[in-house]
Amino acid sequence: MQKVKELLNKYSANQKPFVFVKTYGCQQNVSDSERIKGIFISMGCILTNIKEKADVIVFNTCAIRENAEHRVFGNLGQLKNLKNRNPNLLIIVCGCMTEQEHIGEKIRSIFPFVEVIFGTNFIGNLKDFIFESLRKRSLNLKKSIAENYNNLKLRRDCLSEEIPRQRDNKITAFVPIMYGCDNFCTYCIVPYVRGREVSRSIESIKKEVENLVNLGYKEIILLGQNVNSYGKDLGSSFTEVLREVTKIDGDFWVRFMTSHPKNITKDMIDEIASNEKICKSLHLPFQSGCDKVLYDMNRKYTRKEYLAIIDYAKLKIPDILFTSDVIVGFPSEIYDDFKETLSLVKTVKFSSLFTFIYSKRKGTLAYNMKDNVSCEEKAKWFSELLKLQRSISASIYSSFVDRNLKVLVKESRNKKNFGFAKTNGDLVVNLENYKEEFKGKFCIAKIIGFKERVLRGIVTSF
Ligand code: SAH
Ligand code: SF4
Ligand code: F3S
């Protein structure tokens, strides 16, 4: 550790090395970056938001869709100038993209100034990688290409419970409860870049949440690619995690994401219904409303089964709000199939939808499936879906106007007296009488209107 510190100091232009970490992709990556930042802080570094000032730049990448990768390649290209200006700059690329062999190769050949590349299960080895790379520099060993440390089979204790986390947010905390995914949906790269499911022990999850609540955190978001398959490897269940975590004393909300419809149990919904600390919102991706497409996607549930879960949840939790992910233009999908997606959206009435146009991922099963629908056609379907969802969201949002809701006030978005809050059902509220003292508190807000997907509210008591 001391040696890594010395080397980092040697190559830094500042008194203490400045580190810039850029995170792409989902909350899992945000959470991984918190550990990466924690490691740098433990080595005496200072985090910066200005990459021009940095001695070390880390890109934590996402591979979920092609455009996510394009963005990273574009941003990596821009680093060339910085590296020319400051040859001591250490550039590190990690995360999901690097777990694909062809991408690792591409980075090494197009961006030779990247010195360390490491995969999603190797955060615990970051210090060693930095040491290795800077030691080679100091010995003047000519080394123009990065080592690529990634091997999902070599699943070196990815749990690495001892790694400190540097959280930016003081109100909301992400707490991973499991890593990886075993589902192999045919369109999805995640199981290939994150490896098999591994669950953390309930004890360590509970300990972390306890600490966070003691530190004053008010919103705990339990994370996993499929949280409700938690515990398969431990003989435990997600409902148990919910029960245990909410036993902790204190005034806080618990949310979780993402749930997979095939693993939802009545038990879990009953727990959400009866447990005050669990927010009444469910992110439940359906991906398609058509059984044929769901089968081809390997989702392992039918439209009917999905709707049965929604009905049961609505029955048990009348004020529940749903959100979802949906893919438009999966190979072999035709307009009649897509119409079933539209009809499912009309039936469920999600408060908001995360909509994606299918993106071909090398290495997945769907990669070789025939895709007869043109991009223009897919774009047309996509806008039809957006238009429908916009009207559904508007009617849900308008139903909250004039109501008094319990909200959790987050950090002010700008310097003026505009702050924002979240409702229990995960809707965003802009508070028109925001005051610094509301921050991090549960307040009652009167909803006075809405604009697109943001409610407008006034805090009436706190
Ligand atoms: N584990 C979560 C989601 C992970 S990825 C789940 O199973 O729900 C987030 C979303 O990205 C997915 O729900 C899916 O809608 C979308 N997605 C994944 N792969 C995609 C691809 N190849 N093309 C387009 N969208 C994709
Ligand atoms: Fe991807 Fe499916 Fe796993 Fe979600 S459940 S991460 S969509 S393979
Ligand atoms: Fe992207 Fe990896 Fe998340 S591929 S969506 S960052 S798990």
C-alpha cells in the first residue's frame, strides 16, 4: 500500500494525486464506482470533477447497448489530448465493456495510452494493478499496451466486503445485495460481463444498512440484477432480506431494484404491503407484451403470468406505482406482436417506462437471430409507445394534484430555492418553497401541479 502511494505521488502534478472517476451505465456501476473511489481515498487521493486537473482518470464502463459503448469510445478518444499534455496521467478503464474480449482488444489497439484495464470482479485488486503499471513506468520498462485483467471464471472474491465505499450522496444509499446474473435473457450481455449470481450474507447487508441509518441515510436502495432471486446460493430469500433490513430502528425508506417477474412471490408482495418501511413502488421489467417474443427472449413468464402479478400487487397494495423496462424491435418481432406491448402498457398503467430499441450484442444468443424490421420501422413503433406512455404518465401525475404526500427531500438541484423530493411511489417533486433545512427530511408536500414527469409541490409541514 505504501509503495502504491509513493508511486502515485511520484507521478502526480499535485501535492496529493487528483482522481477523476466517470461512471457509465446502471446503479450497479454507480455502486462499484463508490468502491473504486473508496480505494483511492484510502490511498490519500483527492476526488475531482475536472478531468483536466486529474492525475488519474478512471472510466467505469457499460456494455448494455451499442450506443453506451460508442459513448465510452468517444470519450476515450478525447483523453488523447490530455495524455499528450500530461504524459504522467494514468488512464484506467474498467467495468462491463472490458469483460468482452473483442472490446478489450479494441481499447488496447486504438487507445494505447490506457494503462490498466480490469473487469467487474477485480475491483479488490485495483491497488495491485496500479502498482504494477506504475512500477513498470518507473523501471522504464517499455510498455505501450495495457494488461487486461478480466476473467469471470476466476471469480476472486468479488464480494470484497472490506473495500471502503465513498458515497457522494448523504440521503440515499445504494446497497448491493447480490452480484451477477444467471438468467441469460437472449438479448442481454450482463450475464457475460458480470458472471454468475453471488449473494452477500444477510448479516453483512444488515450491518451496512445499520451503519447507513446511523449516519442519517433516509433511503436505502437494495441493488441486484435480479434482487428477488437473492439467496439461491445461501438458502435464503429476498423476502427475508426485506424483513431483516426493515427491523433496523430508525425512520427510513427501503426500495429495491431490479425484480424479475419469474421470481416474484406472493410472500414478497405481502411483505411490501404490510411493511411500512418498504416503498410502495415496484420496478418490474416486462420487456414485451407478446408471448412469442417473451419466449424468444428467454424471459420464462407469459403475459398472463405478468398481469397476474400486477393484479395481485394492485389488490394488496392499492396505492402501488409500477415502472418497467421494455424493448422495441427484438429480432422476429412484427407489428402485431408490438401491439400486444402497447395493450399491456394500457392495461398496467406504469407511472413511467424505460424504453429501449433493441441493440444487437455480440456473444448473446439473439445476436444471430434474424432481424427483418428496419430501423425506421422500429423508430416509428418506438414513438407510438412513447406517445401512449406520455398520456398514461400524465393521467397518473394529474391524479396527485391537490393531494398532500409524504416526501423525502433530496439535495437542491441548483442554487436558487428549488429543491427536489421523492414520493413514496418514486415520483419526483420539485419543491417551490425549498429550504436548505428540508434537506434529508421527510416532509408533507401539497402537490400543486405537474410538468411532464415532474410534480410541483409546496412543503406544508416538516
Ligand atoms: N437486470 C435487469 C435489467 C438490466 S439491463 C432486468 O432484468 O430487468 C436494463 C434494461 O436494459 C433491461 O431491462 C432491458 O430492457 C434493456 N436491455 C438489455 N439488453 C438490451 C439490448 N440488447 N437492447 C436493448 N435493450 C436492452
Ligand atoms: Fe439481463 Fe435478463 Fe439478467 Fe436482467 S435478468 S440482467 S435482462 S439477463
Ligand atoms: Fe451496463 Fe453493466 Fe449495468 S452492462 S447496465 S453497467 S451491469
